[in-house]
Amino acid sequence: MDRIEIKKASHFHGEFYPTPDKSISHRAVIFSSLAQGKSVIRNFLRADDPLSTIKAFREMGVEIDDKGMDVIVCGNGIHGLKEPHNVIDCGNSGTTMRLLAGVLAGNHFFSVLTGDRSLRSRPMGRVITPLVQMGADIAARADNKYPPLAVKGRQLQPIRYPMPIASAQVKSSLLLAGLYTEGSTEIIEPAKSRDHTERMLPAFGAKITVEGLSVSIQGGAELQARDVYVPGDFSSAAFFIVGALTIEDSDITIKDVGINPTRTGLLNVLKRMGAEIRIENVRELSGEPVADIHCSNGVGLNAVTITKEDIPSMIDEFPILCIAATQARGTTTIRGAEELRVKESDRISSMVKELRKMGVETEEFPDGLSITGRADLQGAVLESHEDHRIAMALSIAALSAEGVTEIHGVSSVNISFPGFFDIVRRLTL
């Protein structure tokens, strides 16, 4: 059944490895498919979203040998993709659809991208608009706003594009499109978004220059195969970090976690709240900083104010930050987060609705919310809103709630974190 019952935990102890990083798994498949030669991706995330990316490139003639945690990709080069015989189904993955739009815009064949109900309601105009400026021929539903996307590849032209909203997916899509131009494509961000593309793509041979908030790519480079090791996903680790800070009698260590500074905004916010978190054994794997994270329930948390500048580096951690806020002294306010209304669900509205069921005092704003902390959480019947991160955040909250919490729609967790509930059970045994 697509639901789970969770009781209050008496403790939260242990050591574990989080799932491999979802963003890096996607990019490793895409870049390897566009490279010439055989690449090996180690510690690949076997979750629904990255598997959608594998399926998409197989549809375009790329030979991909899925051996589980290792994936072998025999790349065809940036001009070696073939026209798919069918519509490409991106599932729930916005990363797959947006990054593929940039690739397909420069390949001279016809393709159609679609996805599940949730993905078909997510805005694509933000990536279509700059791609059309580059000369792309893309048509989409509702006046070029929503999927499906019909793409007819053409010769693209480089552009200089100031992004209205910081988005790693849009930035990466335009960088990939820039490979198919003659000249330099420059993207200027209003704030720094996650930079996995800028870190990894040069290792495959792309010519990328980063200066502050500006990222440029020189078109025409042929990519060459290379092996990639995918570190642990910080966004997955975040649920357990907050669990350790909010559940009584907690002490956990999370091993081999990616700590890319464009991803770890939550750590900075939690430290501002007074959390004691130790970062240990710092090192680098495949161009990404990695460490072990140790945390426990010690000093209580205090409320903070989150602003628009904080959001890009913790865009996926909003649901679990809300759970931390329920146990912080005072009222935590989050503003400038309107982007969260167009994720897998309207995460602002969804979290307000579900937290109120648990007895939390919370107020909704157009661009965020406020949460009054030190709430005595009560078990309730909750909905995930078909959003994997909300399902996991509510599950962590349930471990501190009195009584039994029943959460519906938990199969969505497989989008990013198969095995999540197994780890929860092990830490609470």
C-alpha cells in the first residue's frame, strides 16, 4: 500500500552512507552520453529520476550497460544522438526534461519530451525562452509554458543571458546548448545556484569559464569519456541531520556526503539556529568536496529569518528545514521562496497544510511562511502531495510526534531515495 505508519522514536543512533547524489548522477549520464568513448559511473543513484535519464539516452541510440551501482556508458559524441522512435518520457524528473531540452535543441532531428502529471504542470518557459533566443525551435503546451515539449533541432547561436531566477537546471540546459554553437555562450545568475555542471563538464573536455556569477562555455568542443564517482547526496543526508537535531537521544554519522558549498545552505542555516554539527574527513572525489557529517541532539535550536539570498543553496531542503523550525525557540520566517510553489508540488502550501494537522502554528505568505517553534507535534493522517521530499520530511517529523502518524503517498520517495525507510528503521531500532 502507498502509505506508512510511524510512531515516536525513543532514539536515533547509527552510522550510514546516504544515497548517491541525484544531480550528479543525472549529469554523469548526460555528459558521458555526449562524450566519445566509454565512461564508467560508479556509485550511481538507482532511483526513478536518474533512471529516466538513462532511458532517454537509450531511446536516442546510446549504449548504456546498467550494472547496478556502476553504469557503463558508450558515448556517441555530441553529434551522435539518433532521432527517437517514440516520445521520451521523463517521468517526474525536471532535471531530465530541462537539460535534455538544451541538448536536443542543437541536434538536427525531431523529438518530444513529456512526463508524469506532476512534471507536466511544472513551468518550462524559463528554459524555452532563452533556448528560442539561441535559435531553437521548441513548441509547448499553454503558449510555450508547460510540457509536453516538441523540439526540432537547429543550428544554435551563442547568447549572453542574464537569468531572472537562479536555477541550476536552466543554467545547465543553456551550457549544454552552448556546446552546439560557434562562439561563447554566457549565463549570468542573480545568485549562485548549484555548480555541478561547471565542475564536471570541463573534465569531459568542455571549455568553461567561471567569473563570479557569470558562466561561459565555448561551443564546438568534442567531449571525451572519463570515469566519474558519485558522492553521497547532501539533500538526502539533510533529512537525517535534522532528525538528529530534533529527536531526543540522537547521535548519527553520515559517511561520504557531498558538501559542495552551492548545496549546503541548510548547514549554514542550522548553525545559525545554534546546531552543533561536525564536518570530518574532508576530501575531494571527482572534483566534488566530500566529508563525513556527525550530529546529535544537544543544544536546542533557535528561530531564524531566511531570506531570498539563502534559498538557491537550499532549494531542495525547504521541507526538512520546516521540520527543524517546528522545534526551534521563537518564530522562523522564510521569505523570497516563491520558486518553491512550482516544484514537485506547491511546497509552501503543502507544508503549511500538513504541519497544521500536526498542531504547528504556521502562517502562509505568497513567497514563504512562518513557523512558531517548540511545537508539541501530534500524530495525524498526512499527505505527501506526491512530493518525495515532503514525504520524507513528514516522516522525520513523525519520529518526534505523540501517537501514530499515517503518511499517504510515500511511494514518491523512490524518485530520489529508495531505501529511505530502511535507514529510518535501522536508526530507530
